[in-house]
Amino acid sequence: MNDQSSRNQRKIVGWRAAIMLGAQAQPILGRIIEASPSGFVILTEQEIRAGHVCRLFVDLPTPSNGQRNYLDCKFKVTTATLQADRFKLIGQIVDMPTAQQDQLNHALG
């Protein structure tokens, strides 16, 4: 999928996220501002360079049953730019279980 078609599929969201760069690293907190079935746009206060693959946890909106939904996937940063006082990371989902992909698709409506 090219960047233009991915951009056309993105939905504006406001989901909390935590990025893990390694098993012993402190999480980098961020906010997903755009989401699609194949990737995210995330704002963080710390730069993660393009090409880096990290573990991403996403707090999805609470469904009507009140149960919290979280995604746990691998995420590859394809673009990292500084915007004002935050970094804007654009990237692709590298690995996500089918059940979680279904949850993401449901959250995107």
C-alpha cells in the first residue's frame, strides 16, 4: 500500500499509546492522532528514528460492554519529524494477531 492510499484510509483519533524500544527500556508515552488498519500517526516527546521497529501498546476506546481493549503489536517507524515541541511518527503495523486486527478494525468503524 502506498503512502497516499494509507493517508486516505486514516481516521482522526485520540488514543493513548506506549512505545517500548527494548525489554528493559522505560515506555515512551504518546498519543495516536490518526489510525488506519495498517498504521498510525503518533505524537511523542521523544524522537524515534525512521526504520526503527518497536513494540507498541494502544489503549482503544472502551466498547459498550465496558471492557478495556488494548493492542500489542510491532510498529515500524517510517517517518519521524519534529513539529513544534513534539515528534510526529508515521509508521506501519508490522505484526498484529488477527483478533487484535479485528479489534482495531472495529474501533475504526
